[in-house]
Amino acid sequence: MYILLFWQFFPHALNQFTQKLPIIHIINQNHFFRTIIWRFHLSIRHHFHRHRNRLYQKSVIIYSTKNLTDRGINNLIVIGGDGSFKGADALSKRGIPVIGIPGTIDNDMGYTDFTIGFDTAVNNVMNEIYKIRDTMRAHDRVGVIEVMGRRCGDIALWAGVAGAADIILVPERPLSWADAANRLAANKLRGQLTSIVMIAEGAGKAEDFCEYVRKYTDVEIKATVLGYIQRGGNPSAFDRVLAAKMGQRAVELLADEAHMRGTDCAGSRTAENNDLRENFGYAVGIRENRIISVPLAEAVSTRDCFDDKLYDLNSVMAKF
């Protein structure tokens, strides 16, 4: 059994890895797979932007399926976000057994409670919140911290709760900038000169919010965009254990499929199981602290569920 893994390599790490595994090195020379690998580590280079929309074209999927088959690769494990899972789902429909493992700091995949990398990113942000708060207190200013997440506000929410943020701005719970500015002004009137505002990138830009507050209040305010420091550093213990468990489940699923495939060759496989082999695509996740697996199509289509209770809890705690 040959298993090919795609994950979020940095370019130099990818080069070192492919030198040790020739079969991946060969496939990496192919234009389509090179594009997929660039997609996984979220490169912003021109090459990626020019070709990213080709990933799901039928002709490209057919071509990539042939490349996998020709090189004897009969199983694929894809580690990435929703875009990667869409490509994985398309490959599974061409008869390639594919397992998806959610690897994204955004935590924006609704079928699983947590994605690999989210906890590490939240811890990175929380550490920066305390450093920024110390500086803001020294100057009697409000600190606005912009974090990643695309359309999902989970990083802002969880880091904000852990770091005792006064206001959390996320796309799932729209709060007008006027209301937020009034809260900061009210805090100042009652003697609280320093506050922390978390803003998810999907809810706006930190500097734009600061400009608004300066225009309509006398609050001193400073923006900080954390950027890629959220994505780096050593993984948290939770992420390490979660990745190990998900990886184990992915291999178990592929082993089960291989066993069924062998049974099919012996002529004792049912028609239902035969259909399963021809569309074998699953995503591994965690739900209620249990490792689960769902069809890739379901994983891609399930909408993210925002934790409204946690958001409301922070709103209450911020009053004290």
C-alpha cells in the first residue's frame, strides 16, 4: 500500500522531505501536484494565484488521478482546510481512496469541534495579548488586536476569552463600531483607561476601527496586527495529541478499505461495498472528545457553528 500525504510544508521543509521519499519527489515535479502543495501552505505567490481555480476542473482531476494510478499510489491522505477537502472529494469520486485530516488554524470546518493548529494559534495569540496589555497600561491606551480566521471568528473568540478581552469583534456576531466605541468611551469615564479589543479579520481591519474610534471619541487607541506569528512556533500539547489520534484513525480507515478491496478481489464483496470503494472519501474529526469520521462531501458542506454561549459569557465577564 502506498500512501501519499499532502500537508502544510514550508518550502524548505518540503525539499528536505522529498529528498528522503523519491516517490513524492517525482510527483512533486508534476504541475498539478506542485500547485496543490503550494495551496496547502497558503503561498501568496503569483504562481498559486494564477492556477488555484484549476484545482477542481474535471480535466485536471482526471489528469491527477491518472498520475496517481500510474505511479502506484492507491491511497491519499490530505491534511488541510475546506479548499483542500474539495479537491480531495473530487479525487475520491474518481476512485482514489482519500482521507481528509483537518489542518487549519481557522477552525472553520463545521463537522469537527477542533482542527489541528487551532489550539496552537489561540495559545500564540493569548501570549501576545498579555504583552500588548502591559504596554497599553504603561501608556493608558486601548489595544486593538487583529487576528486571522478568514470568515470564522473562533481565534478571536477563544483567545479573547482566555486573554480577558473587553470587546470581541467577530463576523458571526456583528457589533457596530459605534457601539464598540461607546463602550470604550464609557470605560474611560469610569476610570478604565486600558482595554483590549479583539477583532477577527472577517469583521474588519484593526487600523480602520482605531481610526473610527479616534474620530468619534477621545480614547487613545493603538492597533496591532499579529499576522503570521499565529501560525508558527511549537505545536501545543493538545494539537500534538489530536494530530496523533486523527492520523491513527486515517490509517485505520485506509487499512479497512484495503481489506475490503482484497475481499472484493476474492469475489465475496457485496454490491453496497463495491459502491463504497468507488467513492471512498472520508474526513476525520473530533466531536465531543471522540474521534469521528464522516464522508468528505458532508465535511465540506457542513456549516461552521459559532459558540454563542462562550461569546455571551465573555460579554458578561467584561463588565467586571
